[in-house]
Amino acid sequence: MMTQIPRRRVLVIDDDPDVRDLVATLCRQAGVAIDQAGDAQSGIDRARQQRPDLILLDLKLPDRSGIEVARVLRADPTLAAIPVVMLSAHRTERAKVAAFEAGADDYVVKPFSLAEIDARIRANLRKRELYERLEKANRELQRANERLAELATTDELTGLCNMRHLRHRLGEEYLRAERYETTLSVVMVDLDGFKAINDTRGHAAGDRLLAEIGRRLRAQARATDIVGRYGGDEFAFVLPHTDLDEALGFARRLIERFNATPLLFDDGERAPIGLSCGVATYPITERSGEPEKLLAAADEAMYRAKREGGARVAAAPTAGAK
């Protein structure tokens, strides 16, 4: 008879108590949990409550046909993958075809032998186990694909957008700003004094600071803003629906908030790092007719801020400015 099958549950929906008792005896001997229902609605309710691994379903029930029940089970996303074995005294091809079309996985003609129902139950429980393994593999594959997609768009050290994805998102927002005639600003950020830290403290200490700076910058971004690591110790914000004055105010607040909470090394010593920011805005910045030119204008303004002493904000020249 049936070998031990741990942690499995079978639901038998049949108005014949002898059939239910026979299946129950087989299942208990094999260590399989058994649940029973004598009519269609009770069977559907128990299936939804218990989520069994296998359903044995009588073709003829007092309140509804097994065909109707099978269709209900297959229409429920939480039950659709559970194997259904149809039990019936009808031997005709028409009855069998109707059962399979309704979603049955197997068809057993009454009266059945113990050996046959034993084999059918074991085979369909194996089918259920195989489906679960495939489902698990699909979930793991989905998680792996999500992780790959994340790695393709995220800077691993800071958790911000990487340069490639930042440029892609800038291009999308630029097209949107063109289409709807809205403003779009870019704020380039450079870390004053960071190179000296790498030289004196080493790259490991510098990387820890970059990770913390990434968290701080992300915390300053609005839900609609895009913030990314542009490379090395440079970062960039893409600010949709933001004019030049608003972007300048954003950059000044960024410096103020950054300075308000000093960065510390692991030994507690303060890290002498500041921010320099450059701002460019579509459509008023000179040479902002393309996304890359807007980015370049913000980058040039940022380097001007550094040349002027750092820890400040500079705006790219605007069209028509003297």
C-alpha cells in the first residue's frame, strides 16, 4: 500500500460515506492528513480553508455536479494548481472528456480497487510536489532576475542610481519636460576634500564615507527626484518640475544640512568634507537643448563653485544673460 508521505493533505468530496472512509483509511496509514466533505459547497469551502495537496472529487454530488466544482476550483488562483482526481461510476468517453475539460487531472471509475486508488493518490501527490518545486524555482529565478536588474541600475557602494541609469532617467525626464513644457533642473554635487581622505586614510575609509553620504543624499530627495552617483566622489540630482531658483534653494539647503551633521571616521574623528554644487535648468540654461548638455552645464557650474573656494553653489549661465 501507500508509502509514508509526510506533511500532505488530501480532501475527498463525495456524498458516499463508504468512499470517504476508504480514502481516509488509506491516507491515515500513509501518514497523510485527510479532510472530508459530503457536498459540493462544503467541499469548496474546505478547499479554500485548508488548501489541500490533492482533491478527490465525486462527479455526482447532491447540490452541484463535480464538473461545476472543478470549474470553481480552477477559477480560484489559490486552488488552481491543486491536482483534482474525479471519481465517477460513469465509464463513458463523454463523461471523461467533460471531466478533463473542466480541469480534472485524473479520472477514476467506481468501484475502484484499493491498489488503484492508492496508486492514483501517490501519483498525483508526486505531481503536486513537482509543481511546488517548479514554483519555488520560479520564485528564486524571479528574485535573481530582480537582483540582476537592481545591480544593472544601482551603484553598489551607495545604493543610488549608477551613472548609466542616471543618464537614462535624465533622458526620460527631459523628454517629459519638453513635451509638457515644464522645467527640469540638474544639481551636480562634488565632495570637497575627499581625495585627501583616500590618500591619508585609505580607500576603505573613503568607501565607508561614500556609503554614508549616499544615504544622506537619498534622504534629501523628494519622491519624484532622481539621485545617483555620477562617478568617484561626484553625485547628481535630477529634479523634475523645478525651476532655477528652486534648484538653487535645494542645493543651498543640501549644503546646510550636510554641514549640520558632521561626518565621522570610525575612530570618531571628524571627516573634513564639504559639498560644492552646480545647477542647470531646462529650458533657461545656455546650451541645454539636450539632456547631456544640461548635465554638462551643471557639471561646469559645479567646478566653478570649487574654483571659487568650494562649499558653495554656482548656477550655469542662462540664455540671454550678460
